[in-house]
Amino acid sequence: MTAEKIKDILAYNDAQTGEDRQICTALKEIIDRQLPEAESKIWHAHPVWFLDGNPIVGYSKLKSSVRLLFWSGQSFATPGLTPEGTFKAAEIRYTSPDEIDAAALARWLEEARLIQWDYKNIIKKKGRLDRIS
């Protein structure tokens, strides 16, 4: 991971205010610790982590919360995520850093490593998602 990409995510976090900044900082620290092999960068204006070019997890500031999104989260066994969109993504939203359950987040991140749908090639496959692990 290049210093430039790390700076971009830190700048994203620093642009948030109050508890949103604390949430983003905490999420980045936990994700980096749990997925040290992942590449992270700003993608579509938000911090996202990738394994072998496939998006795994990312977060974004919404109007009233910070959303943590797992691209394959609907396939996870660990409860607590809400389906999002028309594919396999699932999310959780935070309004306070105290709401972050580090143990649940660690389990979701481990599942994200093991359970992946091929978002990297979704355009090439004309919208068809295949499970890759």
C-alpha cells in the first residue's frame, strides 16, 4: 500500500467531524489490523479494502451515520448486518464509536476474507455475480 493511498484515507477520516471522525478512525484501525494483506484506497470517494482486486469492505459518511459496507455480507453467518442493494452486500450504520462491536467486526472481516462474490468482474459478466471463495 502506498503512502499516497494511506494519506488519502487519513484525509477522508480527518474531513469528518466529531463522532463521525472517531468512528472512521476506529473502523480503519480495526480493518487494517484484521486484513493486513488487503489493499486499501479511496474508491468512488470512500475508503475501500480489496483482496486480489475484489472489493471486500468499506465505509462512507451518510447524512446521519457512518455506513460500514461488506460487499459479500449477505452471505455471512454472523448476525448484525442489514442487506443493502440488489446484489450480495450488507451494511451496519454507526452514529457513535461506542456502537462498534470489535468482536463482531472481527468476525465479519474474517468472513469477508473467506466468503467473496466476484464484484471485480461484474461488468465483464454483464451483472452476474459468481462466488469465488
